[in-house]
Amino acid sequence: MKVVLLAGRSASTPLIYNYLSKEISFEAVLIEDKVSSRQLLKRRIKKLGYGVVFGQLVFQTLFVKLLRKTSQKRINEILSQYELDTRPIPDEEITYIPSVNDESAIAKLIEIAPDIVVVNGTRIISKNVLETVPATFINMHVGITPGYRGVHGAYWALVNEDKSNAGVTIHYIDQGIDTGKVIAQDTINVTDEDNFVTYPYLQTAKGLRLMLCAIKSIIKGERPESDSKVAFSKLWSHPTIYQYLYNYLCKNVK
């Protein structure tokens, strides 16, 4: 079967490529450009308002950068423990596209005619793209769906004192936001050394094994599915600086 990696320019994309390519041969790797910061801001302000977006920006531009610097030792420990390979994807393997929903992306998918499309960190994929080829689109989501859709699933689970649902989901992609049928889920073990920036590495490490198993099952002609660990559904956004400080000081969630 032909397998394509359709991904964004995120830190987890090389991890996924390097892990899966040990056993899976990718027919192509399609990498989309980032959404412009201006466009992202407009969307967020329209949806959440100026106050929330300001608080999110302060947290992301100041605190997240600081957390990354102070957590590098722990990140390296996770990378080593799970044998995660951070090397860049060879440039000759990559086809760059403006967006997953661009006509050039659709044309490339039609040309390749993949059987499986592994998605990571892209825009919401349009119905037009999903119906372009009769492929199975699957995604790794760093959260337990449908309860922790959106972003920072493990962080919000811990904030909610729901540690048993701090984890990762492999799911089929539909037209919603992380609403596709669940293939497999697993939880992470959080230590006192972990925080907002290390949770995703733990989730990705757990999710890679699940993703590989899912791909192998689909190649065999199976359609693996699993019941979700949660019954509720909620879409989460980035925390603001005020939320993060409150959750850190009052709930000890870093």
C-alpha cells in the first residue's frame, strides 16, 4: 500500500517520519507552509476576543520560551528514553505545499493515489481533500478525544484533575476538529520534572507505537477501532498567562 505523510512544520513531524520510516516506506512527504501570524491572530480574536488572545500571546511569547530553555534536559531525557530521532527529514524527500487544502496538494494526492495518509499538525483538512482520493486519513492527536480536542490535551486533563485521561489518541480524520473515530488511545506517566512543554514529547512517544500498529493493521485490510476513554466532548485552546499562573500556584500543574 502507498503511504503518504501530510504534515505541518512542527517539531513532532521529524519524530513521526523518523520513527515510522524504519518500518514504513513513504511514497511521499507533503509539508505545508505555516499559517501567517497575522491570519492566526485575526481568527483567534474573532473567536475568543482581545483579552483572551492577549493573555495567550504573553504566555506563548514569554513563558513557553522560558519553559523550553529550562526544560531542555528533561526533553533530552525523553528523547533518549524513547529513542526518538530529531534529525530533519531529508529535503529531497519533501514536497512543499502552501496548504493541505491548496489545489497543488489535491493534484499531488491524485497523482500519488495513496492508500493511507498520515496527518500531523496541519490545518483542518477540507471535505474536498478528504474526498479527493479513496485513502484512509489518520492522525495522532496529543490528547484523549473527544474530551480533550484542540490543543494541549494533557495539560488541560491535569488541570481538571483528570490524570487518567492525560494521553494521546490515534484517530480517523473526518470534517470536524479531532472528532474522527478512535483507533487507539494511551495515557502518559507524568513526573515532577515534567511541564507544559514536555507533555507533548511524552504523548508523541506513546502515540508513535500506536500509529505504527494502526498503519500495519490497515495495510492488512483491517479497520481498527476502539472505544474512547471519555464520554464528554470539549474543544480546548491555549491557556492565557493568567490561567497558567493560577493553575500552577493553586493546582500545582506546571
